[in-house]
Amino acid sequence: MKPLVILFSVFVITLLLTRIFRGHYEFALSGRIAMSAMLVFTAIGHFAFSKGMTMMLPQFIPYKTTMIYLTGFIEVIAAIGLFVPNLRILTAWLLIAFFILILPANIYAAVTNVNYQKGSFDGPGLNYLWFRVPLQILFIVWTYMWSIRDYHA
């Protein structure tokens, strides 16, 4: 829920600021800033809650802690890459692939009731998927709309 709040609030604030300081709304820029803010926020979780995040990965995944740190680092790099004109589209496509690839970990976490913040198995369970799957779809569509489709903006 927090990533969604960050995504939308940063988007609205940035839209208003571009209107005030540039005289018009800049939707694509605001969308990229919001996505970047959300990515940095979630990346922090990879480092702050690494024990609980490792519990989100199935047993057969090796080097779980390394994977958690690596995906946090990927999120930070993607947050930056969305602002590099020559890398924006590639970053956006890789970010979409990333969102698709991490969805199974979120499904596994829901099925096994992982509470990544506490590092325990008393999480929200399957009800979490009713929110998480549409959220992943929103992240994918958002990335496409504001970083690929509107790449000239």
C-alpha cells in the first residue's frame, strides 16, 4: 500500500509543481519522478528488511540475501535510468521485465504468509494478492505510459 501512496502522491505533487514553475503540466516527467521515488522507497526496504525479504523467495533460490540486495540495487539503478535520455526506453523495458519477474516472489510470500517487515510467517496471506497483482499491473502500465509511450516528453 505504501508504494502506491508514494507513487500517486509524488505524481500529484510533481504535476502541481510543474504547473506552477513551468506553466504547464508535465505528465510524463511527473510519472517518471513518481516511479523513481517509489523505486527508491521500495529499494530501501530491500536493505532495511532483508531478513524478511529473503523469506519471500522459495527454498530452491540460492544466495537469497544477495538476491535481495541485488534487486534493491536494480531498483535504484532503474530509478536513475528513467532520467537518462539515451537509456530511458531500455530502462523502462527492463523495469517492466523486472516487475514481471518479481511477481512470483510476491505470490510465494502471500501463499506462505510472509510478513517481510517482521521477518515472520504471520503476514496477510492470500488476501494480499487481491491487492498485489493489480498493483504490479499498474506499475507495468505506469512505466509503459510515462517512459516508453511518451518518451519524447
